[in-house]
Amino acid sequence: MEELELYVHIPFCIKKCDYCDFLSFSANAKTQKEYVDALIRELLYYASRLKDRKIVSIFIGGGTPSWLDYNLLVSIVDVIKGNFCVAEDAEVTLEANPGTVVKPAMESYKKAGINRLSIGLQSTSDKELKLLGRVHTFEQFLKIYDMARECGFDNINIDLISGLPYQKIEDFMKSLNDVIRLKPEHVSVYSLIIEEGTPFYDKFKCDDDKQHAGMRTEALPNEDEVYAMCKMTQETLKKAGYLQYETSNFAKKGLECKHNIGYWQRKDYLGVGLGAASLIDNVRYSNKRDIYDYIKATQKLDLYNNIHETVQTLSKQDQMEEFMFLGLRMNNGVARDDFEKNFNIPIEGVYKLTLDKLKREGLLEQNQGRIFLTDKGADLANYCMSLFLLD
């Protein structure tokens, strides 16, 4: 059977964080129940049409999925496991935020077959958490982390954000070392991005422009400080036994996130729920982003024609570009054999000049049939990626 990854979007949050531009919002219990009913209708629709696919990973993201009533969340997992062909060793991840989970919920998650948690911490400083608009404290995070361990979760990711306003290098390193002492299996560290349409954009857009121009900043760390945080993150986590396997992700050996690796390797994935994106047979599509339009669309028989907001059939050129852009995010890069298998042409037949140029500049290496960015290349990733455009 062909493999398929499954992403489930739960858009609900207690409160939207000031830096967040994800499709998320607060909603009452009635709306949440109506949404879950719609989500289940969508799942059942696809289950009947994807019987030849085996689900190898499930990722329940948001939003804050753990804010949803845990009985509703478990019902979603039960529908998936009862109607799709799910691999016995499937990785099943749930995103959870501190202050949103009680012990009966955590126990129910484990019993339902969720075997990986991704906990949004972002900082161990309560002052920084308040600045971010988070609704929890570090102490509340420690409670959910300890609760997860007590309930038997042995594969936990912790999210951190670096480059926050007014954050010094030593501030971030304290957060990082606080996390390392907890010994999670996986750590994700993202540099802050100031996204349009967020409160942070209104507050810090001018400073963000200065940062990217290499100028002196007022609130945000300057370009050199952001770079130093990145390098110190890599070095510190490496010393602590974490392998960097992708730009922002570090894991103990063998505990890399299978679901996310699938994205970077362009494996087929189905996204269900509000605004969820999918890639199946080289067609990318995304669902409607208005919750009432989405709920209404799931009540119709032909979901394929009614539920999608965008549909894009990828050309061979699109596919090649994505293969390189996404694959080179990973530290072990892309395999020559995989390129030729996918596109029936050696990689040099398409990218010889680009590969030669990047090798001459010390930005790319080739070893044992794989092509990957050097440390210098990773620092100049945007430049490197731009050269793989085929126009």
C-alpha cells in the first residue's frame, strides 16, 4: 500500500498569541462541537476514497488542540483509527499548550494511541511569555511536562523561540539550558518572524526592517545577535546529545519527527480541517478558511469540489524545485537516486551549473550519493535556494 501522512487542524485557542499568524481563534463549546462534527464528516469522506493508502503518521495541530474537550479529541482519533488503514507503528503527535490539559485528558490521549506530544513552551522566562501573549507560566509548563511523563509519554518535543524583543543572548541560553535539563526527546527552536497582521507587526515592524538591513535595532536583537543565538543553539544541543536533522529541529538519535520529515521529503499527505493543506499525487490543495463555509461544505456529498479554496497541479518544474528547496532543509540533504527515480533524469541533467557553482563557493557538498548544504551554505540558505529556481 502507498503511504500517506495525515494532518488534522484544530483551530481553537484560548487567546491568540501576539506573534502568531496561524489560522486560529477562540470559539464557544457549540461551535467547537459543530466543527468536530464537520471534521469527522471530512475524515469519513476521505476514508472511503483512500482505502489503498496506509497512514504512517498523524499530526494533530492548531491552534491549541489540547484546549478542545478531550472527549471530542479522542473521538477524532477513534474515527481515524476505525476507518483508515493506520500502520501499527504510526507516529501520532498532539500539540499541547501548558494550562490546557488536566490529568484525565492526558490519560485519555495515551489510551487513544497518541504517542508523541509537542508542547509549546517558547521561553522559560515569565516576562518573555507575557510579552509573547502566552497564557501560561513556566511553572504551568513544568506541570504539564511532569504530567505527560507520569502518564507514560516517552517522546516529547518542546518548542522554543529565539530572537524575541529585548532578549539578550544570555536570556535565550538560559531558556535553552532549562529545557535541556528536562531531557526531552526532541527540541524545536525557531527564530522569531514578525508576521504581517499580528500585534507584533504593529509594534516591531520598523525594528524588523532594521534587523534585516543589518542596522542598529531598538527592541529586537540585531542581526549578529540573532546569528550568535542560532550558532550557540546548535553547539549547545549537540553537546547535550541532540542531532540537528533540519534547520530548526533537534532530536535524540532515532527520535526525529517522522511526520515533519515526510513534508521535507515531499511524501503525500492529507490535511483535514479548516485551512488544512494537502499534497496528493503532485496536486496541492487547501481547504476553506472560513469556519462556517467549511462546516457547510462538509454537509455536501462532493467534498472534493466544494471544500477546497485552492487547487494547484504541480508541473514537473515545480516538483523539482520543491524537491531541492524542501530536501536541502535537512542536514543530510537530498539523494541523487531519489531525484533520478522521481524525475527520470540525473540531477546534473537539470542542476549541474547550480551544483558546480555552490560547490566552488563552499556552500554545498556531495558525499555517498547525497547532496547537502555546508555550514556556510546553511547560513546563506536563502541565496542557495534561489539558485534552484528553474525560470
